[in-house]
Amino acid sequence: MDRQNSSSNTRTKILEAASRLFYEQGYHLTGINQVIAEADVAKASFYYHFCSKEDLCVAYLEQRHQDWFGWLREEVERSREPLERLLGLFTFLERWLANSDFRGCAFLNIIADFPSSYHRIRQLVVSHKDALQAYIAQLVDHLGCSDSDNNLSHLVNTIYLLFEGTICQCQMYRTTEFIQDTRETVRKLIS
Amino acid sequence: MDRQNSSSNTRTKILEAASRLFYEQGYHLTGINQVIAEADVAKASFYYHFCSKEDLCVAYLEQRHQDWFGWLREEVERSREPLERLLGLFTFLERWLANSDFRGCAFLNIIADFPSSYHRIRQLVVSHKDALQAYIAQLVDHLGCSDSDNNLSHLVNTIYLLFEGTICQCQMYRTTEFIQDTRETVRKLIS
DNA sequence: AAAATTGTAGACAAACCTGTCTGTACGAAA
DNA sequence: TTTCGTACAGACAGGTTTGTCTACAATTTT
């Protein structure tokens, strides 16, 4: 119909294929040729929309950031009760892990794939995690706890670490059973 | 002098170069050619000692497991006081991070580099983390706490998650300041 | 001294990588 | 009708990858 639409269809097809492959196989094991084959797109079309593989990686991370936060918010904000919302972080993990393609945090995985010197990629990952910590801080704020200030930021950091640790643990052991325990720990930390 | 020695010298040089490169650059960004160049060894010598790159990776992980646990034990067992020992886990992290080449957990990084289907590598990582959890459990045991049984395994898991989460956090933010906070959290969890 | 073991040097093969290029097609807009 | 934007197919270049191969050297064992 309109070229606007058809143009972004091709770009979208590429980005979707790349997202799946980068996440499931890692960046370096995924070649451009595989991406365009799975996206069913010509190589020239790929280089029309993206100027390099690294550029594609940046686009992948930016979109992944949007998508993932959308999923997280959807699960957390299912309830209106502040404590339930906070614990919803871990309910989200349970659901996420249930996905057959779960392979841990896309951002931590990408960081592992590159040496420390890829600042452009690193920066995206740091931004993502900053946003996650800010979101947790917001959830903790809404609890309306009357702890001393310092303790609150303590609490945020502890919950963040538990969250991150759980993702890593799930990536290796592929089981959700201990998440219930973690939820208990968080409940205890608050009271 | 003896062939035992000279044979293992070549192998050791290769393994040392590979360890450094795999850890700092990741597996796929490190080529065999770079490994043998930095080890100052001929390619045929490499394939005399290792039958493939993946084989080298396995050797790398096995040695890394030994080395890393050695470092951890050395720091933790510096004190004879059970609580100090447990908290020593996080003192170890502070020292480890101070190394200029710190780039997070070698085992988690390797897992990120491979798709889930590399079972041989995955198994090594799982074994490593099993050993870490067992070690933490042992440290918690020696505290002689009289919590109910269930709570103790809870506690072990929580400390493990905090440990893992802290490693990831350090890999991104490259600062040790919040480790002190984590130590406080652990202290609070125990009492 | 002869033979076997252990290791070295580096050319080579075959496959793969990213990225470029040429040339074509087709709809929409000017 | 011409021009522009988007997309196609696929050959190609230049470089890298892992892994093999042959020939040679040093040392140890027989």
C-alpha cells in the first residue's frame, strides 16, 4: 500500500530475526547471512536499513529494552497493591523463565560477548540496568515504608541484586522452584 | 630436562594465554591464531596438545575452576571466625574487582557465548556453581545458627543470589562501594 | 648407534565472515 | 514521463576462521 509501511516491514522482519538469533545464539555465533536468510530478505536490503552488524546490535538492544520493560510493567502493574507489585517482579521472572527460549538477560549476555572496550554497547546495557534499578526504587517508594533513608536505598539495592542473581540462576538451572523462596526473603526484608 | 616438564610447559603456555584471552575478550572473539601467537607456540604444537578449540575451552574452564576457588578459599579462610568467614565472600569480591582485568564471572560469560545446546560446556558451569553453593552452605553451617532447617537453606540461597548479583553489578558498574551495603544486608539476614 | 617420542615451523585447504557492488524491478510522486 | 525510494538477486572481494599436512629438530629410550 504505502511505502512507509512496506519499508518498515522489511526493517521489522530483519530486526525480529536478529532479535531471536542474537538472544538464542549470541552475537558472534550469528552471522549476517543467517539473519537475512531467516528474515527472508536480500543482503542489499539489510545494508540499506542498517549500516553494519554492530549497528543492528544497537537497534536490537534498544528494541529489547522497550519490549522487556513492557513485559515487566504489564506483570507488575497487574495489581494495585504496592507490596504485591514489588513481589510481582519475581512473578514476572517465573513467567519469563517459562518461555522455552529463555536464556537469561539479553543485556548481560551481550556484555559477555564483547570485551570491555565496546563502550557504545556497554552504555546501552548500563542504561538498561539503571532503568531497572530506578523502577525497583519506585516500587519500594510506593510501599510507604518509614525506614530511615539509608535503609531504603539499601533495600532497593538488595532487591535488585536478588533479581539479577535469580536471572543468572534460572539461566543455568532452568527451574523456578527457588523463586518462591526469594519472594519470601523479600517479604522478610521489608517487615 | 625431563620430557614431562617440557611437554607441560608448552601446554601451560597455551592454557595461560587462552585463559587470559577467553576471559578478557570472550570465546568467539578469540581465535586460535591469536592464542598461539600470544603463547609463542606453533599451531601444530597447539593441535598436538588439544584436539580442538572447544577442547581448549573445557581445559580453560576446568583450570579456572581450580584457580578461582583457590583465591576464594584463601580470602575466606584468612579468618577463623565463622561469621567473618561468611562475610569474607564479599571481601573477596572487593579484592577480585580491584584487579584491572576483572570482567565478571568467567563461567557466566562463557554460557552467554554459547547457545543452550552446548551441553558439555553448560555442565561445567553448573558444576562450578554447584560447588559454590555447597561452599556457601558449609560456611553457613559453621555459623551454628539454630534456625529451622528450611530457613537455613533459604539463607544459603539468598546469600548465593546476592553474591551472583553483585558479580554482575560489578561487571557493569565497576565500583565496589555497594559491597559494603551487601555485607550489612547479610549481617542483618543472619541475626 | 638406531629408533621412538615429543615438539616445531609454517604452508595450505576449505569454509566462513562482513561488507560492496552491479544491475534489475516496481510503485508512487513530481 | 521521469525521478525517487525501496527492495530484490547474487556475484565478488578481502580477510578470517579452524584444522591438516609435511618436513624437520631435539631428546630419550632401546
